[in-house]
Amino acid sequence: MIPFTCSKCHKEKVKIHGQICVSCQIEKIEKHSPPKDASNEELISYYTEQRVLIGCRECGARDFAYEAGIKIENFLKYFVMFIQCKCGESYMDLLEVREMRLQDVGIEESE
């Protein structure tokens, strides 16, 4: 059987035809990082995809359970992810901290 290679770079071996390798996936995520005015959903989606590619801190596995969300405190938004891996490791990742905007509390900025 002929081994499959990455459909983007055609260098790295992959398990399934048409799949892209981890290097290309990471490059894709880094190129598409969310802008400063990204919505909360876009940020959570970006960091979730990034963390799945990176894998568990302890064992590197990519199939772990997680919860991602936002904690608001003192006009700051903390984007966090709670991870529980099958290796037994449980931890919280602080993904990003942003200042709240007026739109976040329902106030439109005037020009």
C-alpha cells in the first residue's frame, strides 16, 4: 500500500487520503489568528482548534475532554479552557485576557 502524504505540503505522511499534516494545520491556525475585534465565539473557536492540535500538556494526546468559556471580572474577559485527559491530567489553560468593550455591555460607541 502506498503511504498517503499531506494534501497541502506533500511531504509529511498522514493516515487518511486528503488529510493535512500537523505542521500544516498549525501553520493554518497561526495564519488565521483572530483580529483584535473578533467576537467571543471566534476567539473560543480559534483557541479550541489550537489546543486540540497541541494536545495534552502531559502526554500529548489530542483526544481529551474540555470546556471552554469566558470569565468576566473587573471589566476584563478571561478566555479559559478546562482540560481533562484520559492520562489523568486535569488543568486549566488561560487562553487570552481582553478588556471589555462598550459593545460587550450593550452600549454603542458614538463617533
